[in-house]
Amino acid sequence: MSTKLAELQSNFARALLEFDDGLIAASLRCKHGSAEERIAIYRGNLLAIWNKSLANAYPVIQRLVGEDFFEDLARSYGRRYPSQAGDLNVFGELFADFLLGVAPLAEYHYMPAVAQLEWLVHQSYYAQAPNESLTLTGFLQTAGGHAQDACLSFVPCSVLFKSDKAAVKVWQAHQTEEFSGLPSDLEQPSYAVVVRPHWRVEVMPLDQAGFTALECLQNGVTLGAALDQALQIDAQFDVGAHLQKWFAAGIFSA
């Protein structure tokens, strides 16, 4: 690639991102319309791609702020964090961090946490599918009397989430066409595990004890030790019911 062409392409990219047609207009020759009009077409397409890509990953945030303001967010985010890969599914990776610096959203403390949860849901959808999830029956048959000493690994599409905000309940409130209302206490902590049984991503709410047990398992702690940690937090923790629920959700890899 010649230096002149490389410079031209670089200036064109800057013109789109910086909304400065002067960087490139003089170098363009257009048969139809002005250079500014032609650049505006490319810029409009770019903004539409940013908006659609982020809306695909963050539909709850879009509903919370409204389509017009979300489009403004997409424009600002795209200019600050231009796509670095051909895969637009990774474009919104830094969106939750970006929201922390958006002044009009400063009083909505739960918003970045909801975005963090949405990104995990988005990643789970596109994560590699496991060859096979481990069932409770299969686990007990294999482990036998040594189940307490077993270590369990997560499938790629299962991931834990925790926040000091009510992000899980906010996310749940926006899963129906008709908005069911925000929780009364948005400052309460929330825990969940994102799972993908049968290719449908789900957010399974957890209490602190259940989250602690799963976090221990994810970190390589044995099943018995992980359950002991849960029981220390909640003496009424129902081990059998939780194990059935976790295995049924396909959290663990065979």
C-alpha cells in the first residue's frame, strides 16, 4: 500500500470518527453530490452499525434510557472506542465502563451493573458450546462415594455475576414486552449465574450462599468444601435442591 493511499484511508477514518469533513473532502472527487454529502452517507452507515451492534448486546439499557438517548450513547461510545475487530459482537465490551463516565446517568448507579450483566448474557450466547454438560445422575454414578472430594469445571457459556446493585432484578423486569417496574431497593446486592441450556441464555438468580458455593467450585475448590462455605453463610441452605437446580441448568462440564 502506498504512503499516499494509507494516509488517505487514515484521514477518511478520522473524518468519520471526528466529524471533521475538512480532513478528507478536498482529496475526494465526486460525480454526484458534494464530498460532504458522500461522507455523510458513510458516517450515517457507521453510526447505524454502532447503534445496532450495541442494541443487540444491551437491549435492557436501551429500554431504560430510550432509543434516542441510546443512539447518542452509541455515537459517543463508538467515537471513543472504535471497533478493533471485524467481529462486531465484541464491539460493546467496554460499554459498562463507558457508562460510568456519562454525566446524565450519574444518579442511576445501577445502570453500569445492568450493562455488565447484559454483556455476560451476550458473551454466553456466542460462547463455544460444550460437547456435553454434566448431569447430576452422571456425576453421582461417576464419583460414587467420593462426590464430596470432586472438583467441577464450568462449561464455557456459564458465568457468575455479582453486584452491589439490584442489577439482576432490573434485568428481569425488562424481559417481558410490558415493563413490570423497577425494584423498590436498587441498592441491594444481587447474585446470579448466566447459563445457556438448549441454546437459550438464562439468568438464574442466586442468594449469597449459592453464589459463594459456585464461586468456590469455579476456583477449583472441592464440592464438599464449597458446600461447607455455603452452609456457613446460611445454615438452612438446601444442598440437594441447589445441586439439582445447578446440574439441570447445565452449568458443569462433563
